[in-house]
Amino acid sequence: MKFLKSLKAMFLSNPKASVGASMVLIIFVLCFGAPLFTDYEPNARIARPHQAPSADHIVGTTRMGRDVLSQTLYGGRTSIMVGFVAGGFVMLMAMVVGISAGYFGGWVDNILSFFTNMVMVIPSLPLMLVLAAFLDQVSPFVIAVIIGATSWPWGARVIRAQTLSIRNRDFIHAAEVMGERKRRMLFFEVMPNMMSILASCLIGTIIYAIMTEATLGFIGLGDPLSVTWGVMLYNAQQTSAIRIGAWWEILAPSVMLASLAIGLALINFSIDEVSNPKLRAQRIMAKFRREQKVEAKKKAAAIRNAGSEPMEAKA
Amino acid sequence: MRYIFTRLGFYFLAFLFAVTINFFLPRMMPGDPISSFLGRLAQSGGQITPETIAALEALYGYSTSVPLWQQFIGYLQSIMVGEWGVSTRFFQPVIEVLGRGTQWTLLLVGGYLLISYTLTTFLGIYVAWKRGTWADSLITVGSVVISSIPAVVMALLLYFAFASNLGWFPTGYAYDPALDPAYTWEFVSSVLYHLALPMIAMVLLGMGNVMGMRSNMINQLGEDFIVMGWAKGVRDRKVMFSYGARNAILPMITSFAMSVGAIFGGSLIIEIIFNYPGLGQVMFQAMLARDYPLIQGYLLMMTIMVLSANFIADMLLFALDPRLRTALD
């Protein structure tokens, strides 16, 4: 009971984060607990093609007679894994490049920044397409690596800027004077102070990676035998699901993709709000103004009551 | 002036970097395009003679007998003079095929930039001004939610609902194929009509910029010169636009330069789904046919467009930010 109450309090104190977190959680439970929600194998032909949603097949079947629900749930596993692997890879690159450029400065910074800017102005989606085209229909893991290798510069730039601003604060100079070792400085002085930026960067890249996987899969670069949301959309498009009116085939992976992205974006949004002092101040001010208004209403009511009482007394 | 030349030099190096990637990628990959072409030819029962191989090597600029660095120099030369190879899907010079697509992509992306940046900038200024109210929460949360929908999903759903199902918008082409291109109202309106739905999809996907503008504006509104403006009794509207927004716009231009690659990437998927005959559509065709010269040409074309957009952003910043000018002179 107490647990529920504290949960409710948390929910009310930050509704955006809570809605986002529950959306993500629900999708995780659905995908990773897929066998609990569907009896069919994702790649088994179990019915006639393009069946409309019914009690047996809650979101219908594909052209190949496969159950859309089970494909969506099992495919989600791969899509989410690709997102997280690619996101982690991007973060690693961005952190190594960003923090060392910002922290060491001088020629290290010059070289790394030059390289970062160079990779950044080369459009990443076309680059990925070229890479994937030459590798010819690649596995989901290779897609994650390709996304990671082409998408780190943005994060590196953000992290570098943040490191630069922390670098010149007094406590870093103090630590230097105390003779702390470089490694300790980086991991125990600089990094903890940019946790919120790192977190929001990580979530941002995960959203980006999941979207990109869907895009690459949809264009037909994924392994057609693997089941991911992108490949599902590709198969639906290839079998002209739209023209036939098989909306369920498009809608199921679309809804999952969109809700996952929206959920993660809402979490990111509230991380920004909590970590940016100016945005936080504005929330506190809004609360203060609301309370002031209530206060003022109470006062007005009290005055009105006070005004009406003598009248009654006179009468 | 020096600033402009430094930037130009950087962009030239970046372009060379892209060319280098383009040159070395196919040579690093397992299996080369020529043997895969020969494989397909053999499958369809074609004759393979030494002349065929020589012709293919000339076509791809790809050879086993010439040293790598000589190939690279030759490749650079042909890129610079505009010989980007011949498309194996359309049997036309790559540069011609790309040129046809580029006009429509520029129309789509250019129109998007104009509409989206005007809309999101004004919305951002407005919600920053009204921060903490219900209008602020509605618009900011709404724009975060809408802009985080993946482009594929947004485009597919809009296409399914409004083009395929309801039939309010066309399902393909950049203009009615029965019309001849001309500067008549009939033709222009047909172009706009075909442009509308892809454009709506892109503008919706770009709504996230409201957040960027909002936080820039909030940061500016906390500055002392804003308080000074109010203390002097400057009217609200003037504080909002001439004091706050003028400064808050500058980081937006930088973020535009950073995101222009992603915008072109987004236009690719939009064009594929809406059957809009831009560069993305050309790329999709090339992808399906594994037309390597065209795919590589596409990457170069995209790099050129992104670099030009970056250069325009640099010039804009230079013109708008007096601090930048004085610091450099």
C-alpha cells in the first residue's frame, strides 16, 4: 500500500517521465515475454494469407500467412537489441572522442575536432546506405555496428563542449593541485558531473538507432530472413499491403516503433528538464504562481465572507 | 574574408574525404562489382569475353592491373570534371540521373526548411514567452511526441490514410503526368498539390525544433539585458523579438547546419514512400538494382548539398552575429 502511494506520488510529480517510462516498460515486457502473449512462432505459416484481425490472430496475418502479433513481438526483441547495441557503441565513441578532446585540449583537441567535424558533414544515412549496399543484405548486428560507426560525431561534439565547461571550474583546478592522476580526474571528477548529459545523449542515440534500423530494414537492406520491425514494414510494402488494404500489417510494427520512440523521448525530455537549472527554475516558478493564485483566491473568499458577515449581522 | 576561406578549405577537405571513402569502400569489400555483374550475366546466359571484362573495367573505373594510387588519381580527376560513371540501371551518365532527381529534392527540402523553420521558430518564441502555462505544456509535449515518431512510420501512416485510403492526395509523381512542364498556373498548382502531403509529413517530423528554440529563448530571457529592457519600459513585443529572439535564433542556425544531413536523410525515406521522384527515389531504384556507380554518385551529391547548406549557414551566422565579425577582424 505504501509502495503504491509512493508510486502515485512519483507519477504525479513528473507525469511526462512516468508516462514515458511506462510506455517503454510495457513494450519491453511484451517483447521479451513474447511467448506469454502469443502461441505462434514468428516464422511459421499458420494461416491463410492476409487474414483480417480475428480472435485467433489478434492483428491478422501477413501475405505469407504468418501471425502479425507474434512477428511484432519477437521482431521487437531484435529491433530493441539493435537500438541498444548501436546506442552503446555510439556513446562509447562519442565519450572517448568528446572527453579527450575537451579535457586534453591543444593539438589533441584540434585533431579530434577536425575529424569529428569531417565525419559530421558527411551525411550519415547515405553513407550507411552505401556501406550496407556493398556488404549486401546484412544481419541486424552488422546494422548496429554500421549505425555506430557513422553516427557518433554529434554526441562527441556535445560531450566535448560540456567537458570544456567543466574543465575550467575550480574543483578541477583544486584536484590538479592535489596531484590527482589523470585517469582519476577523468572518471571521478569530470564524468560524474555530466551524467545527465550522458544519459540524455544515450537515450537520444537509442531512439535514433531504432529509427535508423527501421529505415534500413524498410529500404530492404536488412536480412530478409530476420524478423525486425523494419523488415516487417519492408515485407508489407513489398507485398503491397497498403493497396490491398491490409492495414494491420503496417499498423502493428508502426505503433510499436512510434510508442517506443515517444516513450524514450518523453524520458529524455524530463531528464533535460531536471538537469537544466533554468528549465527547472521555471517549473518551480510555475508551481509557486499556482500556489499564489490559490492563496489569492482564499484571501478573496475570506474578504468576501468577512464583507458579508456584518451585513447579515445588521439584518 | 579569412574566415570564409578557412571554411571553404575545410569543406573542400571534407569533400575529398567523401571521395576517398567512395573510392576505397568497394575495393575493401568482399567481392567486387565486376565479378558480381559477371555472375549475373552468366546466370542470364550472356557471353563473357575478355572484351566484356575490359569494357566493364572501363565502366566502373576499376581494374586489377593498374596500381591503386594511379586509380585513385584517375578517379579524382574524373570526379572533378563531372564524369561520375554510367548508371547500370538507367544506362545513362550518373550525373544526368542524379540531376533529374536533385531538382525535386531541392524543391521538397527547400520548401520544408522555409515552412518548418518559420513555424517552429515562432512557436518556440511564443511558448518560451508563455512558459509554465497550459499552452506551453500542450505545444512542447505535443511537438516532442510528434517529432519522435520515426519517419518511416509517419510517412506510411499518412500515405495509407490520406493518399491511398481517402484519396485526398496523389499517390505518386511530382506533377500530373498528363501535363507538360511549363510556367502555367495549371502546372504549378499540380506540382504544389503533389508536394503537399510529403511536405506535411516532413514538417510534422521537424516539429522537434520548437524545443530547441524554446530553451534558447528561455536562456536568453534570463539574461540581464532583458531585465534592463523591461526596466526601461520597452514594450513586451519589442523585448520578445528584438531583445530575446534575435539572440536566441543564432544557435538555431548552428543546429540547422548540424541537422541538414539528417534532413536530407529524412527526405529520402519520405520520397520512397510517397513515390516522389527525387534523389531518394533514384537511390531506392539504384539500391534495388545494386547499381553501384549510381549509389556512389548519390553519396557524393548528398555530400555536396550538405556542404553547401553548411556554407550558407556559416555565411548567415557571419551576417547575423556582430560578435563573430568583430572577433575575426
